[in-house]
Amino acid sequence: MAMTGAGHEVLWIAGGRSAASAARAVEAGCVAMPALEEALGAVEGVVSVVPPEHAVSVAEQVGALGFTGWYLDANAISPATARAIDLLVCDGGGSMVDGGIVGPPAHSSGTTRLALSGLGAEEIAAVFKDTAVEPVVVGSDIGAASAFKVGFAAWTKGSSALLLAVRSYASAEGIDGALLTEWERRGMDVAARSDATAAGVGPKAWRFAAEMDEIAAALTDVGIGSGFFDSAADLYRRLDEFKDQVDPPPSIDDLVIRILDQSQ
């Protein structure tokens, strides 16, 4: 919607997509194409925004078709994965820009930023000028934008996973109420944050697991280790059943029960 709103024609691949995805594409004013090959023949560039586990596969398909335009990978991946995708895109004749989206879907200005890096980052930033997505160039090397996204998500989604793990542990030991009272006495409204986390994270947890895998790999690459984020990935995978459940959203009790049921 950000790009179509700025006057760009945006194509999307309709094959194999859900009714919800189709509805969003229609609402945004995108033009449906039956297959990737036809779409690549009609565009100057590609924007890849898919679940992290599919990022390499999409790049492989585009590279194999010999696409020679620009390729923006805006997925939640590690710098190493971004560099691997760069090789796939370049082997096909295209040029890659690394990207990382932070913030919610860009329905209004001021909420969402697009980190960019690579030799073509400034050119792609111009594509998003005057849109609801604010571009920010964070470096000239492929991997810098992905590292920016890793750092951002490691805190936001990692801290949510930590909160869910602690609440689940406290419930398993029967001291959840006492612990909430102690937090409240110290001015820490953990109960309200737990409720907000359950409603906001529960329906999206199915997408977060692979992102935690990418963060774990990124931290391992710089010598920190992956233990916490390996556990976060496992925790989010336990919540698959809440995929897209927003009316009503899951409660913190719903998530705790599911986490503990699968850990036994």
C-alpha cells in the first residue's frame, strides 16, 4: 500500500496465496499476476517480504529466472543469510539491496521504518520517498540492514518470549499469583504487559519462530551463542495453533497452557 499510494504500479503473485493475502493485495491496489516468471518480465524490481524460512527459496527462484533488475530482500534474516541471497541474486544478473522492516504494517506515517544497506540503498530509499514507510540507509554493505533488524527484533520479540517463559514457569510452580503481586508492589505492571503480549504475539508466533532461528545464527556468528533464542524459537513454535486468531485474541492463560502442555 505504501508503494501504490506513492504512484508505483505493484504486481503480486496470486498463485498459492490465501484469501486473506488476496484481499490485502486488492485493498492495496496491487495487480495480480499468475506466476513469477510473467511478473519478472514486467517489473524493474522485486520486493521480497515472506516468512524468514522462505527467503532463500524466493531468491533462488528469481535468480534462476535470470532477473536483471533490483532485488530488495526485506525479510527478517541474519546477515549471513542476506549475503547468501546476494550471491543468488547476483548470479542471476540482478543487484540486491538488503532491507529490514521495523514496526507494524504501515497503515499510517511515523510507525514503520525500512532499514536499507548495499550499493543501491539510496536508490531504493528514493522509491519509498513520501510513503508511509520511512527508509533509513544504515550502511553500504549487504548484511547491515539485516543486522539492524536482528538487533531490533532480538529485543522486542525476544523480551516477549522471555515474559511468556517466565509466566509459564511461574504457573507450573504454582506461584504465578504471588509473583504478580510482588511485581505490582514494585511498580511493575507485568500483568497488563502479559495480556498485551498474549493478544499481540499469540496470533503472530507462527512467524516468529524462524526469525528467532535467524537471530540465534546471527548471534552465534559473532561469538555470543544461540541458547536463549533457540529456546525462544521453540516457545513460539508451541503457539502455532493461535495463528491469526484475533477475534477474540488468545489470553495469557491460553498461551501458558499451550506452552506447558507441549513441554511435558
